[in-house]
Amino acid sequence: MAKPFRFNLERVLDIRGQLEERAKMELGKASAACTAKQREIDRIINEKNAREASMSQKAVVTPEELWLWQAYRKRLVADIQTGQVKLAELEEVRERCRRTLVTRSKDKKLLEKLKSNKAERHAQQEKLAEQNENDDMASIRYQPPVY
């Protein structure tokens, strides 16, 4: 009777799969954070450009409006710069998550390959054992012809 294949490191493979899934989720979160920050920066840039356009179209600008506009513009520029710094940090985090995912995927694939090789070897050994058993049965049952 053939023994079913049992991979000794199945639990380790399961854990590696869970780690890979967790790394995928972390990469997804990091990518979403980068995308959200980029959208925020784009929104601020669009706001600044729209305000600049509206200020340039005004025929008469009072000193108070000019002062308010300059303060608001400085704040928008500062927000853009701060956002770009934060975006760079988020992109570094995303890159670390990507590298972690690649490492964990390689670890999992390595174990899957090992499992596949061991399963194949087990199947070959079982086939050989069955063939030997059949050969033994045939030689025992063989009755040479009587002359």
C-alpha cells in the first residue's frame, strides 16, 4: 500500500505564505498612502495655480488683499514642500515593503519548490516500490513449464 506524501515543512510553508500575504497587504497600504499624499500635493498645487490665476486677473488689488495672498501663497508653498518630503518618506517605506515582499515571496517559492521536488521523489520511490512488489509477485506466481 502506497504511503501518502507528507511534507515535513508544511507548517513552515503555511507560515511563509501568511508572511507573504501580510507583506502584500503592507505594500498595498504603503502604495495607497503614497497615492493619497500625491493627490493631496496635486490638489494643493492646483489650488495655488487657481488662486494665482484669479489674482492675476484682478484689475485692482488692495494692499490687504496682496498681503493676504502672499501669506496664503507662502503657506501653500510650505504645504507643498512638506507634502513632498512626506511623500519621499512614504515612497521609502513603500520600497522597503516591496523588498520585504520580494524576499518573502522568494522564501515561499523556495519551500514550494522543495515540496514539489520531494513529492516527485516520493512518487518515484512509491512507483519503484510498487514495481518491485509486482515483480516479486510475478516471480513467485511463475510456474516454469514442465518438460
